[in-house]
Amino acid sequence: MRLAGLTLLLLVASVEAAAEEKVIDAQTGLVIAPGWQDVRAHCGGCHSHALVTQQRADRDTWLAMIRWMQATQNLWQFQPETEQSILDYLSEQYPARRGQRRQPLAEDLLPP
């Protein structure tokens, strides 16, 4: 009975580890998951995809980054479904991690 329990535990652990393995696109470095093609198409036009993959943020912060780029960096407006897809992807694949990302700068501290 103990051996069966240990076997089951090892099986569950290996299934969970396999589920956590992510397939990475060799060209962009992005995790291949729903929405990745929207990120590839819209985010790589102005900067490296590595800039995306090294960031971590919650959904609201990802949206704030998009709005900042639209307001100050000439990023175009997205169709609502495209923006939803991008935000779903980014918040799922590159979520905030405790202690990793500082709070955004206050508006008065940003360059003009």
C-alpha cells in the first residue's frame, strides 16, 4: 500500500512538471500559448521581444504599460479583442512575482 502511494505521488509530480514545461518560440523567445501571435505581431514592431519576456506584471500593470506606450511612444490603438488577447497572454505567461517588480514611477517623475 505504501509503495502504491509513493508511486502515485511520483506520477502526479511528473505530470505537474510536464504541464509546467513551456514551449518557447525560437525566433522571439515568447512562450507559445494563446495570444502569443498577437504579442509577436504588435509588440515586436517597436522593440525586442526580449524586453517583453524579461518583464513581469499583473494585468493592470501590463495595461498601464500599453497605455504609456500609446500616450508617449506612438503605439497604435488595438482592436478591443486584440488588446484582450494581449493582456490575457501577458498576465498569464509573464505574471507579477512577489518582490521582483518595483511600483511604476509617479506621473510627476516621468520624463516630459
